[in-house]
Amino acid sequence: MSITADELGATESAEHTLIPIPENARTSTVAHQFWIWAGANTAPINWFLGTLGITFGLSLWQTIGVIVVGNVIGMAVFGFFVLMGQRTAVSQMVLSRAAFGRRGAYLPALMQGLLAVGWCAINTWIILDLIIALFDKIGIHGGDGLKIGVAIVIMAVQVWLAAIGFRAIARFERWTVPVTIVVLLVMTIVAWTKTDVQWGYAGDSLHGKALWSSLSGLMTAIGIGWGITWFAYASDYSRFVSPRVPRRKLYLGSVFGQFLPTVWLGIFGATLATIGSAKDPGQIVVDAFGALAIPVILLVIHGPIATNVLNIYSCALCAQTLDWKIDRRILSYIVGVLATLFTIYLILNGDFASNLDGWLSGLVTWVAPWGAVMLVWYYGVAKQEVDVNALFEPPGSPRVTDVEWGAIIAFVLGIVATWACLYGIPSYLQGPIAKHLGGIDLSWLAGALVAGVIAYFGLSRRTAAAPAVGAESA
């Protein structure tokens, strides 16, 4: 379907503001969504994450089991957040206003914005050792100064693309991700046929609590926990999908787009980690591929860019949800500056395993309970019926609750429960319950259950939800 000049103007306005996407501009297909989510996860960070299982002392097959089972569960739940965006045509944090209140939604929006900035820095930082090692192969030598220079160049590309908007992101993912997948397929074949992968790698032969501690910690960081981190992004992109698109197809396309590269690259990284004792993932790749990695890595650099354009775009939407009256493109530039500063900090102060596991584990402390509140409210209380127009009323409007304390209390207590059952590498992410259990990490489960149960009883009085208008009136 072609778009007229007026419709194109409406689309551009919707891309840069929080208004519901007009029906005639909701032209994103299931294929678009698949490539967006596949691109976000076809990144070096996922094979780096696969090495964590080996670092934790698990066997190769134990690591693979956690990656597969955890992502089946996490991505299956992610799909329900995708459907929220298609039905309402609004971003994830705007939709939070219905559950948390007009001003109450400031809290998760602020936390999601900070998360997105952090992810942008992590995803850029994670590839720098690999790039420097490859530069060294061709005679270009440098230390932290070279890393910072490379990081600034990559960040500039990411910010420029995200500032343009959703349509540019969709085109970028659609045309570049298939090529990257082909390259990664070649890398995988080379790794599994030309190097000494130890398929029977036994790890440290862990038993009892030590085994369950490593399994549960890995599940939190890269299994179920990995899928959970994407909940707060889902509607930002599925809101561009027409309600006429079959929900089942959208669900499966989005979920598979997340699942395929995450599991594939996680397994890829785990197998590479069995080759030698090197812990640095960049060095693992260089040792495994040698000179072959030089042309390959130029395309693999695409991975963090494909991921971070989503982080920057969503972060700007979060800032607008806080009622900051700033153009989304300007907000994208601000996000880029903040992420660059954080990246430089990681370059100068980065211990890989500690920083990465601490960051990933820490995310679950708020995303899991927030996700539980949203699922309970949207599917259990509101029954998928949302007064979309009311979400855009100014603060204090009688059409929307200012602060929904039932959701806020559930959210905060869920965070406390998550932390109490968390066992991350930094000591401040080791809660008393997890310590009592000998390091077994049940954080995501505890936080989701506590927040979900409290939210259900706290929000059940709102069962007479307002009928949907606007985007979902049909």
C-alpha cells in the first residue's frame, strides 16, 4: 500500500512523538518485526554471554541447556508484550500509564531510559577488545586511546540512524541482518570444523548447591533473564504493525526473531570458550579464526549498531514519557553523549565477567516485577481493553489516575523480592535469601511472583476498564 504525502507526514510526526501510530501508517509487516528483533540479537554480546557458562564452571551441555530452555521461556513471554503494541499503537512506557498512573509511569520510564543508555554503552564496549585484537593482526596498534576513538565512531553511526526514526531502523535491519547472518553462519562452520571445540567439555564437575548456583545464575543472566530485558522495548516497534495482521503470526515472527540468534550465538560462544583457557571473548575469537576474522569482523560490528539503534530510539521515547518537551531527535543525541561517557568509563574501569554479569543480573531487579505488573494488568485486569486517548491527557486529568499506588507498591516490593533472591557477582547483588540457599538465584521468579500477586489484588478493583478507543476501536 502506497502512502500519500499527508500520510507520510503523519508517520513522521508519530515517529518523533508519542501519539498513537495512525492506522494508514501502520505498515510494518511480520517480516519487518522478525528482522528488527533478529538484528537486535545478532550481535557479539550474545556469543560473549555464551562464554559465561564455561566461566562459571558448567559443562558445555549444561550451558547449552540453560541457554535453550531459558530463552524458550523468556521469549515466549516477550511475545505477549509485542501484542500489546499492535493492539494499542502506543509505546511500552506510554502504555505503562494505564497500569501505573499518568505520573506513576514516570518511575518505570526513568528506569527503562537508564537501562537503554547502559545497554548502548555495554554493547559498544563489548566488541572493543575484539576490534583492537584484530587491528593488531594487521599492524595497527593502540590501547585505551584507540578503543575510545573506535567507540566514538561506532556511537556516532548508531545515534545518526536512531535519530532518523523507525522507518530507517526497519530498513537498516531488513537489508543488513540477512547478510550478517550469512557471515555468522560461515564463522560457525569454521569454528566447528576447523578448530578444536571440546564437545565433551565437562567444566568443573560441579555438584549440589554449587551446580545449582551456577545454573541459576546463568539462567538469570542469559537464559530467562535475557528475554526479560526485552519486555520494555516490545511495543515501541510492534505499534507500527496493523491490527489486521494476524496476532499469531506476529507473535511467532517476533519470538523466533529473538530466539534464533540469541540461542545460536550463545551456543557459538560456549563452544569457542572450550577451545582454550583464554577468558577474554575477543581473544577467543581472534585465536579461533586468525586472519579470517579480519573481513568477518567488519560485518559483525553491525551487531551492536543493530542493537543500539533500538536502545537509543526507545530511550528517547522514555524521556518523552517523562513529559520532557524536547524533540526526539535531540534526545537521541543526548543519549549518545551519555552512552559514550559510560563506554569510556567501562574502557578505563572494565573487568569483563564482573561488569557484564553484574549489569545483566541487576537488570532483572526491576524488569521482572515491572513486566509482571504489566502482564497482570493488561491481560488479567483490563482484559486487553485500553482507553488509548486517556493516556495522552495531561497530568491531573480525571480520565486517567495520576498515581496508581497498587501498581507502584507491587513494583517496589517486587524489586525487593528480586534483590533478596539474586546472586550476582558483585556483593551488592547478593541478597539474603540467595545467600541462605547457597548461591541459588531465583530472583526473576521471586520478583515476578511477588509483584504479580500484589498487582492482581491491588488493581482488581479496576475490572470495569474503559473501552478502547482510537487505535483499537475496531
